[in-house]
Amino acid sequence: MPNVMSADQTRPTPLCPSRRLIAAGIVRRTPGRTLTVRVTAAGVTGSIAKNGGVR
């Protein structure tokens, strides 16, 4: 989501300040396997799969 900047501000103002991050994740690929981790307010999930599997 883009930020809006007015002429009298030095810092961008979010378009929707009530929005917040609800999930974060990472995918890491190494030779032979893929690690996937997802973090939400409800908890953490993840998987380790051999390369060539479902992405």
C-alpha cells in the first residue's frame, strides 16, 4: 500500500492507519530442501520439504 506525503510533512502518512501486520513469513531454499515458516497472531506454522515438492 503506498504512502502519501504532503508538502508540510517530513514523514509519510499511511493511507489506512488502522491496518496492521497480521502475518509474516519466510521461504528459505537450500540444496535439497525448502523451509517455509509463517507467523500470525494465532501461532506459527511451518514445513520442511525436499526440493521439487509443492511450493
